[in-house]
Amino acid sequence: MIECNRTMEQAKRDFAAGRLTGAMLIRVPMTTSDWTIRLSGAKGDAGMLLDVQTLEPYCFASLDKAVKALDQIGFSFSQLKVV
């Protein structure tokens, strides 16, 4: 698998171009409310959504904020499934 991290603007661009196929919300270890986003690409690549200032994985303070970020990228959904 190819690691391909993206900033929010890069993720929006890649989603609009059809280069993103999905996303996964991942709880930050040793926290109760922080989440990161892992994006999946059309060519089998995957990577984290990065904070543009630090180029570290963007950490969302709540699940709602992480879901809102997915919506801003362009993903649409009506439910979240927990497995």
C-alpha cells in the first residue's frame, strides 16, 4: 500500500477528481474524544488527513468535528456504521 497523506485542500481536490474512494475515522490512542481521519485512494493508496501548519495528522476534538471535515471534503453519508 502506498502512503499518501493529504491536507484538507489536497483532499478536497482529490475527492473532486475522483481519486478518493473512502475514509476511516480512527480514535487517537489514549484519548476519549480525539479522532483522526485516514483517507483511501482509488489506486490503493491511503494516508492521514494532515494539519496544514504542522503537517502532522489532524486531530479532531470530537467525532462530530471529524464527520464535519469529511462533509467539507465532499463525502456524503446518511449513517455511520460501527464495527
